[in-house]
Amino acid sequence: MTVKELKDIAAKNADLIKVRQIVREQAEKLAVNTGYRKQVLVCGGTGCTSSHSLQVIEQLEKSFKELGIDDVLIVKTGCFGLCALGPIMIVYPEGAFYSQMTPEHAKTVAEKHLVKGGSIVKELLYEGTVHEDGSVIPFAEIPFYKHQLRIALRNCGVIAAESIEEAIAAGDYSALAKVLFEMSPDEVISELKAAGLRGRGGAGFPTGLKWQFTREAKGDIKYVCCNADEGDPGAFMDRSVLEGDPHCVLEAMAIAGYTVGAQEGYIYVRAEYPIAVERLNIAIEQARKYGLLGKNILGSGFDFDVHVRLGAGAFVCGEETALMASIEGHRGEPRPRPPFSAQCGVFRKPTVLNNVETWANVAPIILKGSEWFSEIGTEKSKGTKVFALGGKIHNVGLVEVPMGTTLKTIVYDIGGGIPGGKAFKAAQTGGPSGGCIPAKYIDIEMDFDNLVKIGSMMGSGGLIVMDEDTCMVDIAKFYLEFTADESCGKCTPCRIGTKRLLETLDKICEGKGEPEDLEKIREIAEHMKSSSLCALGQSAPNPILSTMEHFGDEYKAHIYEKKCPAGVCKSLLNYYIEPDKCRGCTLCARNCPANAISGVVKSVHDIDTSKCIKCGQCIAHCKFNAIVKK
Amino acid sequence: MSQNLFEGTAEQMSALMVCINAHRNEKGALMPVLQEAQNIYGYLPAEVQTVIAEELGVSLAEVYGVATFYSQFTLTPKGKHKISICLGTACYVKGSDKILEAVEHELRISCGNCTPDKKFSIDSCRCVGACGLAPVMIIDGEVYGRLSPADVKGILDKYIQD
């Protein structure tokens, strides 16, 4: 393929994509050019397919056949971001936002909206897009999207996830063409440095500098690696990029290959992401077929190809030296640095490694320039960050906002606040390496440095919201269980430190905590931070230290009063039936596995706390909220 | 290693050899070979590890070291229906530990084990990325979301009856 052929494909499919990106009136005019009266975009990301979006597509195809509809295009896309409302379906040119679709709903929409002369089925739209006066707004104008700025996720939910033609039409590979024919490797590096792009995987290392070190390293063979081992539980932005726009990662890796002098790349991806792996493999095949990977790319003389390696469920493999050991087929254990991977990486060759979201930022910087990019964000954190919003929040999903956006904007304006009228207690960022941001810092401007200042970190961008029902000691214990389980065991501070910390937290949660435990935790944490081999051990104490700092009262309540204020830690609670609420329906007694509940029909029941195993079955079954933990 | 009696078929062995031959000259071939071997056999019995070690020219200790390092490799067979409960953070704060307890209670085995009739095995996993549906449970690839402990019995019944 030549650059001209690349541009032809882009031009040919451009209107198809534009219909999905511009305002309704213009889109309606433009749609005429595409040959399709309407386009139906259905999310084919992991979240929506888990709630059966593929069946929605099947039903649409079936209905189209029955109704003789042949001028409406069905597009299976990547993630739209608003996973809480899945399966999501958008109809263009109107931008009509159908949420929580079922095959039956799809049938209705096909019959009433997608047929010639049809109109939007308002009852099935996401309620946030229908005004009281009955007018409908396009999905891009709802608060969830209005506050976002999508750079890394620019094509997710816009293009067909398995179509290289649509990816090219949306701009993929044009940055590669520009780099190969118009820029020197040094110019690429200065552009990235001027843009101020920092690694999105957690540490925030300047990407341009990383590439420069690898470029300057001596060696004939060099490698480019992509870290798609997104291990932070609750973070799924890398997966969404791979599912929605895999070509942008391949393109950026090829750009890096040209820049540092590498001809081969590896993508290390979690095996838990079957859809991402499949789309990645499809994308690689397509790119090879089109001559965008392989020998003599775009006739430039530059060769580059990419291999996929699957992880096998080891969190530590997100650490760069462990990841490289795993690519080589060994146990994924980290090693001391130096030597750094820029000099001695995969197969002991100079290697540049970036995570998926970082790769996704490369092409826009090349195309739009460092000046454009560096105007977004804060002084030291440029561009945007994708957060995976989860936990006790309405709009669970992926959001991409300029660096420096306040936590308040993310939680309330974009996230829609906390369900059930509960109070915001904390937001956890940085996963098992990060910490909790308490309510008093809700106005914090989220960027790399501010988060570190208050004892948390950006990490890969998991943002789990917790309400008043969450026990912070229990959350710290949850993370320590994770790191103790995932510690590879190679270095002593991490192997033994995580274990001892977990034992101490277990003790506190069981009501056996002693005042000196807090001091012990601090001491172990200090040792782990200063002497662990890799970031896993160095940062494993963060969840405890940050909760101890911001929620010290809860630790004290567990230790001195033997109470769990949030009502979570089982050993510190008993279950009771409130007599005025109990109707004597017997449902709790019949479902109690320990036969701990006594009482006859239509009379108040009672729980024998000595027999109760605190399994929560009674609460789950009670229809009158008559059972309390205290 | 494994206490289970190993019963491999000739078809499985030839599939394993095809996979080994495809990766034989590749750098870092051990992981992809183990992954495919587990797909073929459902687990990695000592006998299979020995074949892989001999064929790839690495020590059995190396193979065993890798097979036991990664949580996705298993040295014991799994149940006919594989149940996986997400204990990722988003699911955990929405009570997935209670879902796990309910499943354990219902099947009378603990997480990581297989029922005596080999019908079910329970494992926990860390985030499948369906956080919008939290808490989630996956049975044989089918995702069940927005669960409460009371939903568990009804879902398992479908599999018990089949």
C-alpha cells in the first residue's frame, strides 16, 4: 500500500464516520452521501456483550430482513463508556441514545424507528436524553459526555471495531505516514517531549525521554513493547482501547519502531480479555494485509511487525522487568534495575515499553502537534486521563477528562453521584498501589502530582467510589489480600511484608487489634517501601497508610471499641431483627442456613446470635428491611 | 503434583504435538505452549508437563516453575461447569464476597475447589472488566451481573439440573 492508497481509503469512508461525529442537521445532509439512510451503532465491548448486546445485533439483522430494510448500516463498535446503561445502541444521524437494550427492544426500534418514515421510540431512549417537553437531545450532549475530552478514546464507540477501513477513515495510520515521510526520529522525540506526554500506566515517566534512551542505546536489534496487562482490578481503559480502536496501538508502536530503530514489537495482553485479544489479532492480520505492518511499510523501506503474547494471570507482570521475563517464557519475576529496559529489555535487547493508553495518545500528538496537546491539562501533567469509574456511583463506565479536572466534577457531574442518596466517603485511585481520597479533598484537581501529594497515585486510572457503607479497614485488607496473593515471592520485604500486614489487618478486623498494631504497620510499611525490589512491594502499603491517615478514627474504633462503624467487619457485628419492622413472614427463618432464627408465622422473629454465622442470607431475603447489623 | 489419575487420549497428544511443533523455534515459546496445552487437556498434569519439557528442551523444573507461577495454569482438573466470581474492587465494594459465600454455601465446597461429582468448580478472578454489571459471576463464559446473594440458588439450579 502507498500513502495515496491510504488517503483514498480514508476519503472513501470519511462521510460514514463524520455522520457519527457532527451535529444532527449536518449529519442528516451528509448521510445521503453514504448510501445509508441511518446507521445503528451497537456496543460490542466486554461490558455490553456481557449483557447480551450481540443478541441485539442478531435481532436487528433478523428484523431488517423481515421488514425489507436494506439501507440502514449496523455497526458493532467498541465501548461508548457508559457501561452502566448497557447494552447501548445509538442511531445516527439523530444521535438517538437507546440504553439497556434487549432483543425485544431492538425489534421495536426496527419496526417503529428504523423503517422508512419511522420516528424515535422515546420510551426506550435513555431518560437523560428526553426533556420534559418531549424533545430529544443527541447522546453526546448529556452531562456524562459533555464534560469529557476524548483523545485516547477518540475512536472508541465511533468506528466499527473490526474494520480497518473505518479505522483509516477515522485517521488511524495517517500519523505513521507523516512520520515515515516527513519526520526524522529525533523530530518525533522532540515532539513527544514538547507535548509533555507522560506514561499512563502508573509511574508517569516522560514518554519522549523513554524513547530517546532506547534510541540512543547501542544494539542492532531493538524491541517495542505494549503493556496491556491491565491488572489493577476495576480499571479497564486499556481493554476498551484494544476492543474499540486496536489499530491506534499498532500505528503508535510502528511509529516508535521507526523512532528507536526497532523492527519487532510485542503486545503483552491479559488472557482475561478474550474480546480484546481477538480484535487485536484481527487488526494485526488486516494491517499486514494492507502493508501497514510487515516489510516496506507504505513503500518507505521501513519494516515492522507485531506479536501478541498472552498473560496468564499474574498482577506482577504489569511491572516492566517481570513483563519482559514473561514474554521470554519465564516466571514473571521482576529483577533489579539498572540495567534499565532501554538498554537491556526483552531478550536482553534495548526495549521501549509503554502502556496502551500512552500508545493511544501518540498519533494525535503527531498529527495535531505538541502545542495543541500541551495546552490541555495542568502544568506538569499534560493531556487527558481516562478513568474507569466504578463502585458506588450511578454512571459506572469509562471517562476521559483533561488532567486537572476536579474529583467533584468526575463523581457528580459526569458520574451522576452516588445511588440511594448515600454520602460520598472516599474515592480509591491507583488500585492496589494507590490510596483513598477522602471527602475533604473532593475539590482536588486530578493529576499525577496532586494525587501523590495526598498519599494516593494516578496509577492506571481505576477510580472506585465508596459510600458510607464501606469500611476503610476492610478495603485496606481487601487490597492487602490482593498484593499478598500477587506478590511474586522473589524479594523478602514484599513476600513477608504483605503477609504480616495482612495478618495484622485480619486481627484488627476480627476485633483482636491492639494499640501497638498501628505502629507495627507503619514500621513494616516503611521497610517495604524502601527495600522491596519492584513497585508492587514498594507501593503495597499505600492503601493502608492512606486509610490510616485519612480514616484513622475507623482504625481506632476497630481497635479500642471493637466496633466497625460502617457495619462491614463480621466479627464486630451481630444481626438483629427490629421488632417494629418484622411482619413474621418467616422468609428469613426458612433461608437461614444455620437455623439461628426462631419465630412463628405473623409474630416477630428473633436471631440467636450464638448460632448466627453472619452470612447475610436473612438480610438478602427480608422484604421489610427488618434485619440490621450493629 | 497431581493426585488425579491422568487419562489422556491419542487425539489430545497429537494436538499437543502440533502445538509444540508450531512454536518449537520461537523465542519464549513455553508460555504459549502451556496455554494451548491447558486448552487441550483442561489442566496441566505432570505427564503433559514432562512431554513439553522434553520436546522444548527445557528442564521439568522450569516448566513446573512457570506452570505454578501463573494463576491461570492449573495442575488439577476443573469441574464440568466452571464458576468464577469476580473479586475485583468494583465488584467487591458492591458485595461480590457475599456472592462467593452464597455459591460456596450452595455447592458445599470452598473457592478453588471442585465438587466431588466433578460437576462444578469455583474460582475467584480479578476483574473481567464488566464493572457496569457489578457484582458479577461467570459460569462457563456466561456473565451474570447485578447479582444479590438471593439470586445465586436460582442460577445454579439451571446447571444442577442439566
